[in-house]
Amino acid sequence: KPLVFSGVQPTGNLHLGNYLGAIRKFVALQENNDCIYCVVDLHAITAQLVHDDLRGQIRSIAAAFIASGIDPKKHIVFNQSAVPQHAELAWIFNCVARIGWMNRMTQFKDKAGKDRENASLGLLAYPSLMAADILVYRATHVPVGDDQKQHLELARDIAQKFNIDFQEKIRATGTGVDMVVGEEKIHGYFPLVEPLIDGPAPRVMSLRDGTKKMSKSDPSDLSRINLMDDADDIARKIRKAKTDPEGLPGEIEGLKDRPEADNLVGIYAALADRTKADVLAEFGGQQFSVFKPALADLAVHVLSPISGEMRRLLDDTSHIDAILRDGGERARARAGKVMADVFDIVGFLR
Ligand code: TYM
């Protein structure tokens, strides 16, 4: 049975990339799946140790989940540090994963920059904790933006190595299941996770430069639409978004080598739950002076109810805190069962 897991870091303000690449997909997946959505506060201290208002940031991500339409009663919403099994399994995965695997992660190389010797050990081990987040529930499907693809491949490598290295123990303890991986049938404990990256906006780009991804750390606020931006800010940023002099093409092929146009069409499609082809069928041949106001209206229509509801939820934190407490309790119960199996498989004495 499919089980969906994903996480968002409580660092900086959420932007349209986080919303379209991740949170909007979380909402859609609730319909037909059991889902677990996590505010990954342990990950938040890997790049920067001390934060001004970490608690406020954690609540703000949880509020964004709820305001976007995630149902915390039917599904689980919690913060990572409330479930110690994440860190516990991450330690075991630190012993499964190889240093070479971690050194190859492009996000580590980007975040560590030139002075790699001085990056925290946590930043290097980050993907191992991420694999533990998912696999401590034996989750099978992970909705994320395109930038997390390499981390999910690593989670598959870790699961695979664990399954192979411990295969005798997994059989002996009767904890495993038969699974099909590609063509091959294996008996393993951890599933090989499937990334869910598709959709019209898997990688939302900066509004100032269509070759850079929209990110929390871009110094220009004009490069991104924040979830908390008001209608005027949204309209202004879209009006100022970089474009080329041509109008919109009638077909997808016409977006080739036009990263800024492609980005805006992808954003429109994702916000409207339509395909890019469908959007071009409507706007093909039009100038950006027509398309941009339509995009701004749509973005305001989708985002302003969410930011309004977030403000309301954050006004009195007791509601969000109760949701996180309840989610944490249910998550601990599920993670505890998996860790009991893992202790048996590894051979720790309880
Ligand atoms: P984070 O907090 O950086 O981002 C949260 C989600 O937003 C997506 N995203 C984007 N999608 C499209 N376009 C963009 N410009 C864009 N920017 C960000 C990210 O892909 C992500 O889905 N490592 C993760 C958090 C994490 C996690 C996990 C995710 C920790 N454990 C387990 C899944 C499963 C991260 O830093 O996301």
C-alpha cells in the first residue's frame, strides 16, 4: 500500500517554488493516500546552527500546510525533532552510507562552498537523515521539487545496501517483504522510494533569471513570490519579471531556449491545475502585457486565501501547537514499530 512522506525545512519564508513544487502536491495526494508531512527542524540546523526564531518558523511551515488544505486529522503533520526515531535511524544509515556518496551530493557542494573542511558534519550527513525521515515509516512515495531528486536516489541506495547487507538477518527475523525492484525480485525491509517530481512546475525559476531556481537565499526579493506577499507585491513582481521581447508561442516547442517564458507558463499551469500545452492553447500569440496581468490575478486568487489563513492560524499558536503535538504522538507510534524491527535486524539488545 502506498505511503506518502515529505518534509519542508523551517528556514526562511516559503515561496512559490516550495508551494508548487511540494505543498500543492501534498494537498492533492491526500485524496487517495495515507500521508505524513513533516517540518524538518533537525535539518534546519545543518547549514546554520543558531536561529532567531526557530519555533516561530516551525509553526509557520505547519500553518502553511494547514492553510493550503492538508487535513491533520486524516493525515499526520508534525515536526521532526518530536520523533527521536528519525535521528536514531539516521545514525544507522550513517553507517550504511559511504562518505563518497555524500561527497557527490550537488546540494552539499553548493551549500558548503569553497571551505568544505569547515562545513558541519551534519550538512554532509544531511541526506542520510533525509533517507531516515522517509524510511522510518517505510514510506514509498515522496513528492518534492526537482532539486531533491539526487537526495532521493541516495535514499534508494541506502535502502538497497541495507536490504542486501542484512538480507540474512531480515529473513531470520521475519520482518521483510518480497518486493520487485525493476525486473528483480528481492526480499528486503526498506522499500525503494519513488520520487514524485512531475507536474508543470517541478523547478520554479527565479523571476529575475530563468536559469536560476527560485530560492529562499536569493538576495533579490524580486526574484521570488513569497507565500506571505500581499496582492500588490505579487502583481508588482510578476510585472517586473524578466521576459524576452517575443509573445507567447502556440505550442510547447516554442518555449525551447526561452527559460523565462517557459517558467511563467509553467507557473500559470501549476496554479490552474492545467498543462502547459493547455495554457498555450489559450494564450498563444498574446503579448506578455496580456499574459502577466492574467498570471498575477491567478496567483493572487490562489495565494491570498492561503496567506490570510496562515495569519489567522499564527495569531494564536495554541491550535498549531496542538496539531503538531498530536501528529508527533501518532508519528512516534508508527516510527517506534519500524525501529523495533530495525533493532532486531541489526542485532541490538533491548
Ligand atoms: P526545502 O525545505 O528546501 O524545500 C521544500 C520543498 O520545496 C521544493 N522546492 C522547489 N520546488 C520547485 N521549484 C523550486 N524553486 C523549489 N525550491 C524548493 C523542494 O524540492 C522541496 O520539495 N531536503 C528537503 C527537506 C526534506 C525532505 C525530507 C523532503 C528533509 N527530509 C524527506 C522529502 C522527504 C529540503 O531541503 O526541502
